[in-house]
Amino acid sequence: MRLNLAQIAMIRDTTFGVFGESARVTLFGSRVNDAAKGGDVDLMIEVPGAVSEPALLSARVASRVSRAMNGRKVDVVLKAPNLMSQPVHEIAARTGVIL
């Protein structure tokens, strides 16, 4: 995994600050591959309850993490009971690493 401990802690803290401590954040995509170079940060955030403003909250996490990582592109996929499940959720769950 190509994140250091400080970056992992920042991502977790940011996620918990926006979604609460019951949220679970998974890193997936190219950053999981130690042999890859560059690439954006792909995160799946899972929450146990319904989310009323998913786009706003996802963007909030993405922008805060991006700023903390010097403008690195960050993509956030949100998984909640009131949101439609997409194939990307399965990919993230299967290939990702829980932070």
C-alpha cells in the first residue's frame, strides 16, 4: 500500500470527522499496488445509516484529503443503506485494504 502512517491517520480522521466513527474507509485502486507509481487515491466509505447529502459529504472528504496530500486527486465512493449499490463497491470490497 502506497500511503504512509500519517496519511492513513489523516484519511481516517477526516472520514470520521465527516461521517462519524462508525464509518469504515477502504483504500482501493492503484494505491494498493506497491509496484505502481503515481495515481489518485480511491476511497470507499461505508456507513451503517442513511446519508441525506451523499454528494456533498463525499466531496467534503475528497477535498480535505486532497488538500492534505498537496493536491493529489482523491475519489470517494460512498456506500450506505439508502444508496444504490454499484459494481465499484464490489471491486473496492474485493481488492481494497481497510484503513
